[in-house]
Amino acid sequence: QAQLVESGGGLVQPGGSLRLSCTASGFALDGYSIGWFRQAPDEEREGVSCIGIGNHVSMKYYSDSVKGRFTISRDNANNTVYLQMNSLKPEDTAVYYCAAGRRAVCIRNVGYRRGGNEYWGQGTQVTVSS
């Protein structure tokens, strides 16, 4: 059964780092655009980063709130996409989700645009607190 699983969340002090993983089983992530999203309590879901597929693998997007601190990357050998999060702030606290879209696109300076045939993970909690 195809599924997507996020991991790597946890509790970290302000200024610390975490690396989130988005790992697929049952399908190959290198054929999908990947988006990372987050949702804090009582707030709307926010797209924080995405990465394109194929010849557009260099196409990446970061929201203004995370630009310069977060880095998205692919590890096709492990069928995983990572989100390296550095210099974490309390406002980064949220549940982080990844999405994999066969027909989605990642547009530089715009973000992840859904296109159907999509998988979502269950989320991983990130808490930044002293």
C-alpha cells in the first residue's frame, strides 16, 4: 500500500536544528513534486517549501518565513525528501506535513501547486521552546 510518512520532529530550543524526513513506500518519490506544509493550532496550513521533479529538481521554493533557514533536498536512493531546519524559532512550532503530487508543480517564488493524484503524510510535531 502506498503511503508517505514524516519523521524527525521533536522538541528543540530556539536556535537549534532539526531534520525532517518524508519517506515514501509503494511508489517512487523522484516522480513526484514534494511540498512541506505546517499548521499551528488555530492557524491555517502554510506551505513552507517544495521541490520539483525530473528536469525541474533544481526548482525549489521557500516561504519568506523560512527562507535562509530551511533547506529542502532529495535522497532518491532512500526514497526520501528532507527538510533541514536551522535557527529554529518559537514561531516555527507546528505540525509539519509533506505532500507528494504526481501532477503537482513546485514554482519558484510561488510554491506548491496541487494537481491531483496526491499523497499526504500524517504529520510530525515540531516544538521550539526553551
